[in-house]
Amino acid sequence: MARKKDFQSAFDIIGPVMMGPSSSHTAGAVKIGNAGRTVLQGEPENIEIHYYESFAKTHLGHGTDVAIIGGLLGYSTFDERIKNSVEIAKDEGIKIKFIEESGKSLGEHPNCALIKADSGDRHIEVNGISIGGGTIKIKSINVNGQCILMNHGLPILEVDGPTDNATINHLINDLIENGADINEEIKTINQEGCLIAMHLNKALSEDVLDKMREKYSDLNFAYIK
């Protein structure tokens, strides 16, 4: 269930300018797709979408398929190409599979989609829920087998790569010194490297992101907004 603090303004409740028919099933689905593309950091080659509960029952009639694929192609909520996104993706050689799950929602919400996608040697899984008015929350992120569980709205800064805990602490300190307002950090570290998601209380400037990317060039930065 959505709470007041999940929405930043009245515009989040009214919903964005968008291709219809539904802010939850269409605009929210585009943003879940956008989140998947951002974490993937490349053009998708294979896409597998798992739908749960309401999304599983109504995705065809409410345009969720074209919305979520449109998001994965990088389209905004009001892009007219959304209505043809599945055909566009297939014409580009992208393999697509939709799966209607019969069990309980993986995201503990009826409007839930789990995206699995590949680009080169990068495999990602992003579980997102659409809570109304085009607003979404991210429930989990998986990059090449490393997974973090969360329950946060946007913006989120995801970072991954071959690094250690000390480097991540330096990165967080640099972000804070450059004005980042971090609400919470969720991370996992193993011998392969680190995956961390930082939920931000306010937007992060592109200048700060560019600075971090230059300084920590071995890491991948995905800014979900």
C-alpha cells in the first residue's frame, strides 16, 4: 500500500503526462522499464518480464507490455513510440518473453514486474512496483548475481564493480561532500566486487555524477530518477 511519504508532490498523485490508459499500469510500467535500462547500462539483447497479481491479469489490456518495453528502450512516459515498442524491439533483434506468475507478488504489491535483461556480459534483474500516479518503488536489484533487497522510491544511485568496502566508503564520503543527501545505503560485497544502492532524499546533479565517474572509473554508476 502506498503511503503519503512515497509521493513527493501532488503531481505524483495526479500522474505524469503520458500515453494511456493507466498511470499505474502504463506510466509506472514505463518507469520500471526505465529503471531496468538504467541499471543495464546498454541496449538490451534479451528481455524477460515476470508479472505478478494485477499486472499478470491486466498487462495486455492496460498496455503494460508496450510500456515496460518502451521504458527498456529508453522512451519517456509521453513518447508516442511506446504503442509500437514491442514491435520496434523485435525488429531490432531483441528477444522478449512475458511470463504471468500465478503466485503472490514478489514485490508485496499487486502492480509488480520483475525485469530480467542482458546486454553483453552484463545481466540484471530489477523488481519494481507501481504504486499509483506513475510513481514507482524498487524492491530489488541484481547485477551479475549480486543482489540487494530494498523498498525505496526514486531517486536511487546504484553502483557496482570490482571494488572493496574501503573504496565504497570513500565514494560515499565524496558524494556527501559534493552535496548528495543520502537517506539509506544498501550494499553487498564479495570477492567479485560490490553492489550498492543509495536512496537519495533529493536529486543528484549530473556534474557530481560525472565527477564520481571520472574519479572511480572502474565502477559502474546507474542513476535511477
